[in-house]
Amino acid sequence: MLYVILTFQMALVVSQGQVLDVTNFGAVGNGVHEDTQALQAALDAARNIASRPVIVWFPPFHDFLTGSLTVEQ
């Protein structure tokens, strides 16, 4: 199962699974930089991870500027 979490504030506890932080894929989140490729890379990486659950984490206090994204199962 793939969870995409869009949040400003949240306490995240994951007992099993993997968390992919979109900033580790090059997303800047400053509201100016175009983050589509980095966000898509994070979503694609999540799809290719065999262990579940996978959480794609958008850190709080960031403004991600993006075009269309594809989320596949």
C-alpha cells in the first residue's frame, strides 16, 4: 500500500515500513523552485519498494511547486 501524506504539522510514527522524504529526491519546497521531477522520483521509488507500507513524506513548512504527478499502484 502506498500512502502519500500531505500535511503541515504531524507526528509520524512508523513501526514497520519505509518513509521516503521528498527532499532527499531533490525537492526544494520554497514555492519558487519547480519540484515536479523530484516529487515524481519519490513516488516512483515508493512504487518500486517491495516492503510495505511505504510513506512518501512531504515535510511541514514547505511549499512544493509541481505540475501533474502520476501515482501508480
